[in-house]
Amino acid sequence: MKVTVIGNGTLSLSVAAQVSAKGDETVYVDLSRKDASDAHDYTLSVVGVHEYSTVLKKVTNDFGSASKADVVIIAVTASQHQKVLDNILPLLHDGQTVVFFPACFGAISFLRAIREKNLDITVCEAVSFLYVCDQIDAATLNVQAVKNKMKMAVIPAEKADETMSFLGKWFKGLIKAKSFLETSLDNMNITLHPLPVLLNLSAVESDEKNFHHYTQGVCASVGRLMEKMDEERMDIGKSLGIELTSAYDQLVEYYGERGLPTMTDYISSPKGPYTDVRGFGISSRYITEDVPFLLVAASSIAKYCRVETPIIDLTIKLASEIMDTDYFSTGYNFDDLSDII
């Protein structure tokens, strides 16, 4: 197959590596790339839990390859979704498959857009990325952990089995979700990302590069609030009749049973999968992306469903004050999501 992966970070590059390693022609559209010239036959090495080398056909900042791709994978942060859609919608055509990594309500906006253009495109959304990784250098990725399972929703639903079967060649452990609302609300970054930054702000700002988000940032008190936030997320799902999975159960499904009985234990322990996660400060995606595009959306849906979310709302308010940005106004809200509820 011809595949275009659109990204703007290490995790999206890891998706391109997974696809290319299975022998499919892969173009990586790097939104952060400043060089106007393309890099052809780009060798990428993966080390750590997985070890292999692969060759991307091209690395570029040009979206043109999307017009010839069988599959287009959109693996950008949510703030870049509109830019990507504006650039690729004129290039897309019937019969293509478009896949979103990770779930943060982007597939919903895309589905609305292609329906307006009457395009027959299969749309998929995975809850998260399969790799936990960082980048050693421009051509080397270090994979710290690999998830065993991953929920994915497919529209139209009648194409789900066929689509997940061929995507399973690249991404192991895909399991079927019922809707994009399920995949987005099951993104446990809602629970795991913002609070350890916000509640350890002095330590984070003192040494952002070396601050370990989970092993240093999640003590018993922070973990207790995160557990409450996850309960709020689950309550939103119950109000909608959606079977969400707790953050703890997701961790066990992704990385296996490690003798760690709570979510707090799992993410903060040296035996957990996140011991090397560091470098996420107040201006990182853990705040600037996850608060407006995950937490605000969850809060807005909760208000529609009359579900109380005090910890989620408090987290949004705290982030808004610290960043001097009204995330309740700038993030996804019910008006953006109303046609899918």
C-alpha cells in the first residue's frame, strides 16, 4: 500500500516507522520540518523494546502525497487538526482510509467535513499511540514500552472488520470500539497528563528537562485526585451509555499485570511502564493540548449530560489561570460536538 503519515512529533514518527517496517511505501509529512527540500529514502532506526531499521520513502512538509495514498494517517496534536484538514481535504477521494492517532475528537470533525463534500472515505480513530517512546536523534527512536491492546472505532461500521484486519498488519492488538465518542472519552491522557504538571509546578519549572512526570510527579495526594478525575470520566461514559475502561484497567490491558494494585501505584512505581517519561512542562502538550482538546470537551459533554465533574473543571481552571488563557472558551465545547451526541 501507499501510506501517508502526517505528524509533528516523536510519537507520529513512530507510527510511520511501524508502517514502513512492514514493507509498505511510507511518506512522512512532518509539520515541524523547516527544510523546504524533501529527504528521500530516509533511514530510521528503532531501539529499546523493539529493535529494527526501516526506510521511509520520503520525509517532507508537503501534503501532496495524500492524493495518491491508499491510507492517510493523521497523527498530529489536536491544535493542528484544522491545518491538516484544510490542506488534505482538496486532495482526498473516494475509497481512501483515514486513520486518527490519538483520539481527541478530531475524527468527529473530519467525518463532518467529508460528509459535507459527499466523500466515500473510511474513517478510523485509535484511542492512543501504541508506543511509549522518545527520540534519541533525528534518525533514532527509543521505544520504552509497547501497548498490547488498543481500541479503534471505524465509520462506516460495516467496514470495521475488514479495515481493522488490514490495519492489524501494522498495529497489533486492535479491538473494536463502537464510536468516536467512545475512543475520545477513553483517552486516559485526560487523567494522566495535566495534574502532575500543575500540582508540581515549582519542581517542573525548576528542572523541566529532567522532571519525571510520573515517578516524581505522582505522590499519594496527586494520585488520589487523578483517581477522582478518572471516576468523573467514567461517569460521563455511563451517562451516555458508553462502556469506557478505567485508566487502571487500560494500563493492565496495555502493559500487563505488574503486581501494582492501583492506578497511582502503576504509574509512579519503578516497576511501571513510565519510568523514563520526562521533560513535559507547563507549555508542553500535556497542558496546551490535553486541557483544551480533551478536558474541556469532556467537561462540556458532562454539563450536557448533567454529570458533575469538579476535578476536571478545577484542572481546567487552574491551567487557565497559570497559562493566562481561557481554555473553557478556546477548547472543544458542546457546540463543536453536539451532532455526535
